[in-house]
Amino acid sequence: MRLPLPSAARGRVLVVGGLYIDVVSEVAEFPREDSACRALATWRSRGGNASNTAVVLAELLGEAGRV
């Protein structure tokens, strides 16, 4: 979905906030407190409020290649 914006509103957006790398582990079942379990898979993903906001804005404004 692309938002129609007047030409005056088309400019640069500065997003300020956290940018993190989330480490996600897949497990067979939720571990009990103070226990250990082996991860079935682990991957990294972009996260944080600034990162998530920038991605959504880029998708809405049609600027996905600029994130």
C-alpha cells in the first residue's frame, strides 16, 4: 500500500531510536525456569523501534530500497 503524499511532504525522515540485532532460538518446548535446553535452530533478525519504524515507513512511502 502506497500513501499519496503532497510534494511538500515528500522529503527525508530521520528516525531516532534503538536499532538491535535480535538472536532468536527455536526450541521444542518452552523451558522451565532455571533449566537448560538445546535450541533446534538459531537465527539473527533486525529489531528495535527505530529499525521497525524505518521499515514500515519505507514500505508505506514506497522507498523500500532506501532503508
